[in-house]
Amino acid sequence: MSRRTPDGGRRWRPLLLSALVFPGLGPLATGRRLRALAFAGSVMTLLLLLTQRVWVETQARLPDDPGELLDPAWPFRLADEIRRANESFFLWITVGLLLLWAGSIAEAWLAGPATVR
């Protein structure tokens, strides 16, 4: 026998969309489009900032000798250099992403079952 919630499990769908797929999908599933846009837009902005920083740091550290690129350990050294040089930036981006993700999950849960289909 299957255990179903009185709302047919619709309360879990937005929560799982925000938690497992992408922040903002849960509020979108509950019909809160502006909040969904705020969460998704904020996450995308932080991810773009992260990507831009890594791109710029990588470009600045590219070796002059093309033969050095053939060293299999070079990408790992590069990643470690970039991480060490940008520790606080990566920390704050991570904190921001986690807070937005948690906020999106909480918003999806507190909004209740989907009102708009």
C-alpha cells in the first residue's frame, strides 16, 4: 500500500526541484515567478562571476612555452595556484550559492502545494 500525503505529494515536487535540479525551480512550480527569477538570476550571476574569475586567472597563468602544456600535472598545478590566489573569493561565492540554494528550498517548502498549473 502506497503512503500518499493529502495533497498527493505535490508539496514535495517544488522542494525537490529546488534541491536537486536548480534553485528557483521550486518557487516557479508553486507559481511564484518573481521569486523564482530572483533565485535563478542570482545563482546564474554568481556562477558567471566564478567562471569569469577562473578564465581570467587561467589566461594570466598560461605558460610561454607550449611544451609545458604537455605536462600531465600542469592542470593540477594551475588549479592549485588559482585556488590559493583566490581563496576568499571562492569562499564567498560558495557561501552565496549555498545560501541561495537553501533559500530556494525553504521558499518552495513554505509556499505549500502548487497553486498554478
